[in-house]
Amino acid sequence: MVAVLGEFPTDQLPRLSGGDSYKVNVVKALKAHRLLRTYYADGQRAYRLTSRAKSLLTADNPNRFAFALTGSAETNHIKSELTRRLRLHRIAEATVTMQNAGVRIFRDEKPDVFSPDREETNRINLPAFYNSREIKAMGTVFVKIHGARSVGVLLTENEILVAYNLGGSLMKWSYKAEMRTKALMKTVLCRERLPNLYSPDAVQGLLFGNDMDLAAEILAGESGKQYFLLDGNYGHFYYLTNDRKGERLLSLLCREELRERLDEILLTDLYEADEGMTVENDALDENGSPVLLAYTCDLPRIKRFDTALQLQNKTGTVICFDFQKDALCRCCGEGVQFQTIDFKKWERSFFEPP
């Protein structure tokens, strides 16, 4: 992880697989063998590789590590500026979430769809994450998205998810740069490189943050220039937390069969959706009121549902996980009622072996 990311924030170590004492001992051993060092500056502590470690890794597995650890790559020659380091840390947080959700992150485990000499592929068999550095390897075409805040792109079987990571605070958006990012994904992936896999409508947004409070701020409209997230340019913009809960929900986004299984359970006692209703809905309750499945925390969809209910003086139900309810309650009107899914019970039934 340190090799492909350049710098790995120490506070992300507990999120990696393995027991805490085991990981501490591994770090101690790597330092003792002069393969790993801790770099501390501007209040940010992180792990970096030594020159010896880079040489060993590139010799042992060049397909995985040469891209990150040779030449003028930013992950090979890390800048000391705080903004650049924080950018690496945001990418690292998102990458850990991806890996823990079963997403492929290493270059030798996924199709090289962004390389100038890309390999041909007709299917994304397993979800794959390409960080922003890998995407820029395409060359001059991606100079057009200079200033964009995306940390990378997640390719699933059916969707292209442009990923962002807020970390612990909201950010200012370069609106034009983000729209150029979306346009390039449509051109490069949907029209040029993977036209048999994705339609232009497959490009959606994925937003990570450290807690649900950020989602509430965005939906409440109290954060200034956050309109990029809700203005409709992305039909779907999913908000997930950088923790175990977010990892499990990311698994849902990546595995359609899991979502279908959960939807089937949630819709059992409800009536079929009314596509002609002026309020967006996934089902109707016994009174004919709209019901929205919101467990993926699709921010624009939740906002549209709440706004439509308020404008039409109607009531409706949002179905979400229990840990999402409080944040969503704070930014929805009185017409929205909540029905919650017990996250722990759901996790046990969907992910733990019988």
C-alpha cells in the first residue's frame, strides 16, 4: 500500500486487515530492515518507503510496482508541500475503503484501461479502482482536468463511478474541471475504450467522507458551493463513510446481486412503484404514499424526494440504515418518515458465513 500510494497515513493502519498487534510488529520489522520509515511534518504522520524497499519491490514484481516507484512518478519523488501530502492521504483513505470492499487496486490485478498501450477487454469481471495518477497516465488528454478533485474512478460491471474523498471536511469545487472530468470519462470509456460495456448514462458520482454529518451539511445546503453534488449533472451521487460501514455499502454498489437481494427483502410488504407519480419512488405503502430506498445514500435522489414532498405537501417514507437516519433527519422536511435497517443484523446475514 505504501508503494502504490507513495505515502500512507499512519492513522489508516488500523483499517488494514490483520490484528492490531500483528500490524504493529510488521511495521517494526520493516523499519528494522530499513524498508520503511515514518515521515512527520505539518502535523501529518505517514509511512514512506526507503530506496532499498523500492529496489526490492520493483525487482520482485515490476508489473505491480514499477509504475509507482520508478522515474519521475509523484509516488517515487514525494513533494513536501502539505497540500500535496494531504492529497495523497485522501487517495490513500479511499483506496483502503476500496480494498476492504473487495475492489481490485493493484495494476497487475485489473485491466489496464487507461494506459496509452492498453490491453483489450470486453468485461470488468471484478470491480477495479484506478486512482487519479493511473488515469493521468493516458497523457495530454487529461491535462484538461487539471484542478479536478477526483481521487480516481471505480469500474463495476454496470457503472463508472467518479470518486471523491472529502476526508473530515467539505471542499471547494472547481465546477468546470469536474464537468470536464465527467465528459472525459464518457468519451474515453463509454465511446472509445469500453463502448460494449458502458453507455454514457453509466457515469455517476461516488463521495467518501469521514462521517454522516458531512452528508447532512450537503443536503441541508448550508455549505456554500456544494451545488456541484446536487445540481443534477450526476443522476446518482452516492455518499459513503470511510469506515467498515462504508466498505459494506461499497460492496453493495459493486455487487448487483447483493443489492437485488436486499431490495427484495425491503419491498416484500410494499406495493409496486408508480413511475407516473410526480414524486420519485421505489414503491408505494398501503396508503399509496411514495417509498424511497435510500440505503446507498444517493444524495441527489434523497434531495429530489424531500423537495417534491414539500412542494406537494405530501408524506413519504425513506428506508435507510440505522446509522444514516440521524443525519438524514436533520435535513429532510416533516413530510419524510423513516424506516431503518439494523446494520449489524444485515451485515451478519449478508457477509458472515452461516
